[in-house]
Amino acid sequence: MEQLEVPLTQSDTQSYLGPPGYGFGVPSSTDLSPQVSASAPNVVMLPGFMDNYPDSWMTPSPSSFGSESAIGKRKRKQVPLPVKKKRRLAANARERKRMQNLNDAFDRLRQYLPSLGNDRQLSKHETLQMAQTYITALCELLQ
């Protein structure tokens, strides 16, 4: 693949970076012409672009390479499959019990609300709306 070299002028860099002194932490007196890095000739550096970041910002951390020896990180023990299954079954049972208790509470609440003569049971949302309306009506009745 053929590479094309396009010379950039001061006006080209201003069109990309804005007028001199505009943002990016570059003082207005800074030369904004791109410079080729000596260590990597294919890399063009814009002066002032990384001035606000610490040098370590571009340095990869040991954990980014999949190393388990990163400081402050603890290696988790692998949990055996039977233990995972027991925990999942227990969590499912707790959730079933929680939902059953919630449904029982809605059933008890429906008993105290005036019925509209509908053959169907009120939904949870309708039950809460009806309870709110009923409580408001009772409060107004007392006043």
C-alpha cells in the first residue's frame, strides 16, 4: 500500500485545532506544526496535545496484559460447580419466597379495597392506584 505524504501548513493545523490558543492546553505562543517522533518515524506528534496528562497515562498497566500479579488485586478462588448450583438454587428459592410474600400482601390489600364488580382481579398497578384513590377519599371524608 502506497503512503502519501501531505505537508501540513500552519493554517491546516489551525483548522483542525482551532485558532491559536484555543483549548487543548496549548498556549497561544506554541508552534502547532506537527512533528515526527524520532523513536517512531510513522508517528506524528502534535505539540501540547498530551501536555496535561502524566507520562504514565500512556504506559499500560500490568493488569492490562492479563497478569494476576497486579498490586491490590486479589485472585478469586474458583468456586466448584456443585457449590455454584447450590447457591443458585438457594437464591432462586429466596426470590420465589419473596415474590410469594409480595403477592400475598397484594391479595390482602385487594380485600380492603371496594370492588368494582369486575370478574377479573386487579393488577398490582391497578391495586396501588385504587388504594391511593381510596385512602384520599377516606381522608376527604374525615375532613
